[in-house]
Amino acid sequence: CAFLSNISFAQDNKTDSIKVFGNCGMCKATIEKSLKKKDGVLSKNWNKETKMLIVTYDPAKTSIQKIGEVVAEAGYDNEYASSTDEAYNKLHSCCHYDRPIKDK
């Protein structure tokens, strides 16, 4: 019985949604491209209208917190991590979204 639960656990991928700020199709491409299969992300889809990223991942390799940090490194603030000003400023001008107010 324990053996069977170990097998099913290995296949228990997780799907979560995360609010990610952005504007356009270029944002979608950058956000989705930042998340790699080798890092445990199996599928990703960011919706520019809802600002929601739906992501399926292997919890043995990554977490929703880590996914948020990777997206922030690409320049996009989200509910788990804030981008640095440097990363945000590297985005194309059409991708400069209204940033949420950060706690200092």
C-alpha cells in the first residue's frame, strides 16, 4: 500500500493560478518563456485580460512561490514576488504596466 502511494505521489502535479501584472502579447511571451519544463513547470498560460497565470508544475521540483520569483526576475510583479526596478526597466516600453505599490 505504501508502495502504491509513492507511485501516485510522483505523478501528483499541481495546478495553481497566480496574479501577474502585464499588458500585452509580448508580456505573455516573456512571462511564459521564463518558466521552463526542466525547472518543473509542465504548462503555463497567462491571460492578459484577467492578469492570471495558470501553471501546472511538479511540486517535487518547484513551488508556486519559486514560480512567482522566476516571473519577477523576468520583470513582472506578481502576488508572490516583486520585480527589481532594473528588470522592470529592461522590459519593452509597451510592457511597462502600472506597478502595484510596494511596501518599502
